[in-house]
Amino acid sequence: MKAKGLPVPIPWEHQEGAKPDPAVAAALEQPGLRLPQIVQTVLEGYADRPALGHRAVEFFADPKTGRTVLGLLPRFETITYRELGERVDALARALTHDALRPGDRVAALGFNSVDFTTIDVALAVTGAVAVPLQTSAAITQLKPIVIETEPTVFAASVNQLSDAVELIVSSGHVPTTLIVFDYHPEVDDEREAVESARARLADAAVTIEPLADLLERGKTLPATPVASSDGTDENPLALLIYTSGSTGAPKGAMYPQANVGKMWRRSSRNWFGETAASITLNFMPMSHV
């Protein structure tokens, strides 16, 4: 019996399976790799490893209201890097087919999830600029960011959808597409939230589309060529992280592709020289680096 409060050790085979593969790490150090190529190298190199996990869910009728609600199950479901790559590829195809181009900004509002990660990685592959927004920030703090960045696409989790619609309406900037992720159409509240968003934006030229529909549509579209530079900028912008605006107007930190690419590589050196691969745990929102 383990003493109460003591940490449960992680099995050795799980630790080994999570460490960087030397062959993949070496491939990532090849000179001249751009961000889309770095992403593809990781997705293909670790194809059979678990990449992302989420709580399993079930749908049931609320005994008081009779409405269909979502409940969490006491287990996790995972997808591999190969499966993540398939989702990223399908989304990249759909987005580029819908005229998303390298350099276009894409705002995203939601909590960490498999869907959010799929969107974030797809933006890196297409050469678009990710603009993750803080879910804890007030609409008044996020509005200047939307006005300044003028996102071509806006992605929002279903739980943040009403805020996304309010930002679109109040900012005066109309994106071409509003993607709804972490969406379960079986759940009455979530389905009604999407219907409400469509009604409120009925007069605007905004296509509201669930991420699941984009992924299905993308599977049937032509392959997306790896985003490349047009020759005018060898290190184009890839990510904009904005401050909370607590000390004035929100300020955006600009991360070019080279900097974001480093986040996909393991750190092989510290102040004292070469270091062995280590496993670290980070707990932070997608709007933080």
C-alpha cells in the first residue's frame, strides 16, 4: 500500500517513451528548416506516440430538465502524433481552400484542448499568424486586439462563442469564418449557442462552421503545399501573444517562425554544456509562452 500523499512513480517504460528520439532531434537540427517543415518532422518522427489526451465524455438526459447534457468519465482518451497530423492536414486543406493565406491573422479564444491544438498546429503549417486570446480577459481588453490584428478567421470554443460574437460585433471587424471548436451538437446548450451565434451574425458575411465539419471537408480537398516564403521575408511572423492590458492597452509580442520553431526542438544545452533529455510539465494557457 502506498502512503497517502506520496507521489505515484511513473513507470520506467512510460518515461522512456516520452523522451525525445535522438534521430528526430538530429533531423530537427538540419539547417534551413522552416516552421512548417519542423512541424512535419515532429509529427512524422513520433507518429506512433501518444500526442494529446482528453477526458472521455458521455451524453445523458438531465433528470430535472430532460435536456441532453455532457458528463465527464473517469478516464482519458488519446490520439497519436499520426492522428494529430491527419487532423492538421485536413484543417490546413480546408483553410487554404477557403482562401487563408500565409501572413493572415487567426484569432483563437478557448481553453487548452485537442481541438485548440489542432487549430494552432494547422496555422503553423499554413503560414498563418496565430493570435491566441486570453479567456480570462474582459471583452473591453480583447476588443483592441481584434481591431489591431484584423483576423481573417476567428476560432472560438463553444463555451466562449458568445464572447467571440460580441467581439466581432463590437469591433466592427468581420472575419470571413468563425470556427467553433470543442463543440458537441448532441448537447442542447451547445447546439443552441451555435444557433444563437448564427442568428446574431445573420446580417454579416461570416461563415460559422464547426471544426468537425471543416475536418471532414478537408479530407476531400487537394493537398496543401508546405507554406514557403515569398522572398520578401525570410523569417515571417508566426505568433502574436498579447499582454493582459493591466498597465495600459494590450501589447503584442511578435514571434517569428524561427522563434516558434525553437519551441518544437528539445533543449540540448544549458549553462554548463550538453545536457540529457528531460521530461517537464508545463501548466499554462495557449495564450502564454
